[in-house]
Amino acid sequence: MYLKIPFLIISILILNKSHAQIEKDKALHFLGGNLYGMVGAGVASQISKGNRTWTFVGSLGGSLLIGLAKESIDSNQYDGWDNGDLLATVLGGAAVGVTIDIFKQKKKRKRDELFKQAIGQKKFIAPLKDSSIITLEPLSLLGISNNVRSSIP
């Protein structure tokens, strides 16, 4: 959460400063690539059961598909195909794909760490020489009260 706000502010400032240097059309293509890349990534993630590679490929595929459709419409209506527009659209999808991958990995690492804490595994627990078991209370980390724990067989 703390990392998202500065990233958002920096992104807005960069986009604001670069607005004069980038055509409005390219920025709109990038935004369209973001949106359709997100849709493609969501569909690919559902189909592949969360596979990182296919999620990224889905984001690229979604943005490429909409970019090709838009450029084919432009070539019919306005007599022009712009590879720069297509590139901006695909780069929008790639940006979404990378962002999703970064946040998915962060979430997975946090989930794995919570699981390790819940089962009482810090790093490596070496067995004691007299084979006694160390009693840990991993369920208390999950917020389960002592009354509920005592009722669990």
C-alpha cells in the first residue's frame, strides 16, 4: 500500500511532463493497450490457473488483438496504418503484464510467509537430541482463540 501511492504520484508526474513530447493518439493507444491487456491477462490467468507466463502472454495477446483491430479500422477509414500506434498499444499491454507479475509475486511471497508462520516453521527447525517436540501455537497467529483451539480434536 505504501509503495503504490508514490508510484502513482511519480507516474502521474512523468505522464504530465511527457504529455508535450508524446502525441495524444499514442497515449490513448497505450491506455487502450493497458485496458485490453488487463482483460487478456485475466482471461489467460483463469484458463492457465494462474500460470505467470501465460498471464503475461495473455496481456500481450489482448493488447495486440485490439491494436491490430484498431489499425485495420484506421487503414480502411483513414487510409493509413501506423506501426507506432500498434507499438504503443502492445507496450501498454506489456506494462500491465509486468505490473501484474510483480504484484502477484509479492502476494505469493506474503502468502507463503504467512503459511510458514501459521504452521510454526520459521526457517529450519532442527530436531532435538532427546526427540522432544517443541510446542508452538501456530493457530494463535490466525486469530483463533484458546476456547476454539481446545475444542479442535
